[in-house]
Amino acid sequence: MSIFQAIKQQTNIKQIMEHYGVKFRGTTASCCFHNEKTPSMTISQSKQIFKCHGCGVGGDSIFFVAKLFGISPIDAVKKINSDFRLHVTEINPTRKIISQHQIEEAKKKIEQQKQNMEDFIFQKMWSKHKDLRCMPPSEAFYDNLSKLLETEECKYYGI
Ligand SMILES: [Zn+2]
């Protein structure tokens, strides 16, 4: 679960909006993003979203806080987390949004590194055990190989 989901799961959009100054009558309130005399902002409890039918702004509670304070969604999450003392700690809040292309590039890079790693292992074993060319592998060969396969690099590359 992302920190966004975790925060939303533990809060209610009405509770959040009220905390930051929106005054509701039932599910309707005056919009805080444009001047109006007749309240045209509504919330959906089932969807946990708000919508202003006057200026068109709408979204979830995190978007609301981000827009209200002019901060990024991740900063909004942090703000809600601390203002409501939710103590949600999560993985990697600085995680970037990456494109499919970047993912493909990263996959290629890992494949390349994996290949390099396999070559490296092969060479390392080969230089240590030149007798392999004409003899069945010795006990020491398997011993060294298993040690090598236990290293973090090998684990990282899934070898
Ligand atoms: Zn509005």
C-alpha cells in the first residue's frame, strides 16, 4: 500500500476539509477556491472526493490539501500525517514517477550488469581453476562457487 492509500484509508475527506476550515451543511459547503454566495462544493462520502460545481475544482482529500496550501501531493500527505497524528511511516516518499521508457532502460541495464556479473564469475572461477579444462571439477571448485554465489552482488543480480 502506498502512503497515499494509507493516509486516505485512515481519514475521511469531510474530517480533513473541516479541519482546514471548510464549513459543511450536510455534504455541501462554500467553495474555498473561488468566491461564492451560494454553496456549490459537495463531497461524496462513498468516493471520498470533493467537487465544486462553481469553479470545477475537485479531487480527493490529498489533492484538496495540496491545492489549498499550494504544496505538492507528497507534502500534503506529510502534512495530513502530522496534523492528524496518524504516524503513517512508509517506504519511499521521495519516489519519482518514472516513465515506461525509463523502466525499459533500467531493465536493459540490469540485464547488462547481470551478464557482466556472470562473465566476471566465470572468469574468476576459470582463473582459479584452470584444471577444469581437463578434469572434473574439484571439491574446492564447488566450495569457491558456492561462496561466490552467496555474495551480495550475486544475490542482487539474481544469479
Ligand atoms: Zn469553487
